Amino acid sequence: MTTVSNLLLFIGLAMLAIAAGLNTYSGYAPADPNSTPLFSPLWWTRWFPLYASGAALLLVGV
């Protein structure tokens, strides 16, 4: 059971780190101000499922 808990904690932390990294990258991605944005400007529409599932895995793992 400890192995499963540790695995869920690791996956949850990895998902949160990936979502935070992509969210940070999306702010710096467009080099040309006239170009279309690479990601949606509404971060929660794209990244909320990753944050929510990562947090849920952390809670289950704890």
C-alpha cells in the first residue's frame, strides 16, 4: 500500500510540475505580438484539469 501511495504522490507532483511549467511557458511563448497565441489566454480552461487531477492524486496518495 505504501508503494501505491508513493506512486500516486509522485504522479501528482509530476502532473502539477508539468502543468505549472506549461502555464509559465505559455506566457513567454509568443515572440511576435501580432501572432496568434500558442495557448489560450484563459489559463484555467486549459490547465485546470491538470491541476485538479494532480491535486486529487496527491490527496489520494496522502
